[in-house]
Amino acid sequence: MFVHHFKYSVITLFKNKMLIFWVYAFPIILGTLFQMAFSNVEHSEKFHAFDIAIVESDTVQNNEIYREAFRSLSDEQSDHHLFNIQYVTEDTAKELLDNQEIAGYVVLTDPVNVIVNSSGAEETVLKYAVEEIAQQEAMIHTLINADMQGAFEAEQSHRNPEEIYQQAMALIQDDTVNIEDVSGEHLSYIVIEFYTLIAMACLYGGILGMVSINNSLANMSNQGKRISVSPAPKAKLILSSVLASYVAQLIGLFILFVYIVLVLKVDFGNHLPFIMLLTLAGSLAGLSLGILVATGMKANENSKTGILISVTMCGCFLSGMMGVSMKYIIDTHLPVLNKINPASMITDGFYALYYYDTPDRYYQDLISLFVFSGLLILLSIVSLRRQQYDCI
């Protein structure tokens, strides 16, 4: 009986055109629109090397630390290509800066001067790079002085200062100024939007759970009336319907993942197994939400569907679907709202995979989704057991 009812529950769900659209077609359509809308924006936001000038002087020629650092940061073949550098006189540098042909210029005095006209991102990066080089220069001098002092105290008069200098340079050769563009890996707008899309698809699975429960309720469908008067164990019939809904939902999510990864070419990195696990938990949360709406509300199926879709879209909005800053705003001013919002739990779990070195927050979100699902299912069982009918 269980397998038979499970089989026909799946068939019934796939014959419902409304369900097929909202659970299968709508996320794919929305994902395509995301790709079209945000791919060019993301490309334009990627960091590019910018123009600066260095004022020519004897200090530039004699200061190997600065000369080698700027050479590395301006090497077009390097992974850390940051600057397009011109070596000019100070008057020429001022003219280039006034004409906005460069972001700023560097004068190697003591201390080093960075001249800019504004405080934008490029100017900030230039100041940061020069500060890092200055710190490295100070570190080298400290190491040289310490080594010379040690050699003097040990009466190692044979130590060559040039040898000490080269050793100091070797000690920090792996500590060079490396400013990399990691926006494609950690700050991808389009990946963040697809996180919320997956969360929405998980919660839309609640429509499947709602329809399955409605088909088992005597006041909602003719099938429910037959189930209510049949001698078959009702718990098994309802469980088979819910399981059929979950399987149908997972099929839709699998299709969505295949489309996102293989067709839209969205890169989720090497965290795909963890993403899939979080998606399974999110799907269960969406399913339990649909079951609670079906059992706890006295309304027709269209009204329940409208309410469920509204709740889902509101949750996705608060989790950052319509603007990535919204999740931060809610976390700052009303954090408890995101603690009970399943869409925020799902997206927060995705963020945790990329922004944290340890999986603690990811597992916290995962457990929260299971607790959320368990509470809603418990409330649904209580509501279902209290339902009585005067006549059928």
C-alpha cells in the first residue's frame, strides 16, 4: 500500500501544471534572468591595474627594496600585476595627476610621500602598497642591525654586510606586497544571487508538500474524503504523500543545479557536496513549511498557495535576493528575524562556506534548518490530529 500510494502521488504531482511551473520552470527562468542581468555588471566590477607615476631620483636608483617591489607589482606577466608605472620628473607627475591621467605618484623621500587628489579605491590601494613596502624596508633594516650586533658580540668580524643584507632579503622574500583580485572567488555578486535562488527553490518545494497534504484532507479534495473513510492506515498514506513530495522537489533541485552549473557556468567552487547537503536540509524546511500551511490554515488551495508564495518571497527578499545589502541590514538591526527565516539560514550557510575558515557556522545553519523543520512538522502533526469532521 505504501509503495503503491507513493508511486501514484508522484504521478499526480507531475501532472499538476501549476506545480511544474513554480517548482521546476520558475527558478530556471529566474536564474537565466540573473545571469543576463548580473554577468556584465560583475565583469565591470573586477579589479584592473591602474596608472601611477614615480618621481625619478637617485634615491629610486639606489633603493633596491622599493625598486624591486614596484617592478614586481608592475610586471604584466605576474599574478600580482597592480600598477602601470611611469618614471617621470616631479613636474610631469603633477601635470599627469592634475589631468587625471594617473591615480597618484610617489616621491621617495624620508618618509616616502604618496600624492593623490582624491580618496577612491585606487588611491587607497596605492597608499596601502607603499605602506607595506615601507614596513618591509624597516624590517630588513631591523634584521640587518640585529645580525650585525650579534656578529659583533660574537666577534665574527668576517661577516660581510652584503651577505647579511642578502640573508635578510631572503627571509622576507615570501612576504612581498601581494594584492590580488579575489572578487571572482569571494565577492561574486552573481554567485550570491544564485544562493538566494537556491534558497527560493528549496522553499518553493513547500507547494508540493501543501498539495500532497491537501489531497489527504477530507475538506480539501475528493481523494481526501476517500482516504478519510478508507480502512487503510492514514499515517502511512500521508507519509507516502510527503515522501513523494520530497522526492519530486529533489528532482527539481537536481535539474536546477545541472542547469546552473553546466548551462549558466556558475562556479560554486569546491564546496558542491556541502552545498548539496545544505540544499537537502533547506528542501526539508520548505516542505515542512508547506505542510504547516496546509494543516494549520482553513482556506482553499489557491489561497494557501498565494500565502505560501508570499511568505517564501518575503523570506528571500530579507535574505538578499533583491539586494545583497538587505541581509546585512536585517542582521544589524533585527538579527532574530534572520534566525527564524529559513531562506536566511540557507544563504547564511552558503556564505559560511566561503567566508569562514572553519565549518562551525555552516553546521550551525544546517542544524538550525533541521530544528526548524522538526518544529514545523511537530506543529503540523498536532494540527492534523485535532481535525474533525461532522460529515464527509
